[in-house]
Amino acid sequence: MDAQRILEVEKGIVEQLKTVFDPEIPVNVYDLGLIYEIDVEPDGYTTIRMTLTAPNCPMAEAVIQDVNDKTRMASGVTDVTVILTFDPPWDKNMMSEEAMLELGLL
């Protein structure tokens, strides 16, 4: 897979991640700023590094599974590993402008 194709795969992954919602906040995980890194290898193997709004999120397992499942749906992805991290900790400044508008923060 060449660099252009990797960018297309990443774009497809972002589109899929925008369909994953934090159960407590009506904004998708991508616009919330919970996705720290999307790394697509030339063979389609993808690593997602993400966080949650709070370390003790009761829905953590479901959100991570949804991220995994939706990433696998993107064209060109052959396998996925989702890595959960709390470094750096999430804060509202990581949200997109769209997310802030949705939540009435702008």
C-alpha cells in the first residue's frame, strides 16, 4: 500500500470513528478528541491509540470494542489493535470546534 492509499484508509477510519459515540456525551469519539493516533501500516494493520473522558468510565469496554469493530469496517484495514492510554489525560480542549458547538461550549 502506497502513501496515498494509506491516507485514504486513514480517512475511511476517521469516517467510521465518527459513528462511535461516548454513551454519556452525544458527540462521537473522534470529535471529542479521544483518538490520539491512527497508524496504518502498508499491509493494512492498524493501531489506534485512544483515551476515554474518565479513567473509571463504566462503558470503557463497550467503547473500545466499538472503536475496534468500526475500524475493521474501513476499506483497506486488515487487522486492528486498540491501545487505551490516559497519558496525556483527556480534557475538553481536545474537542473539535464542531464538538464544542454541539455541546454549547462555544
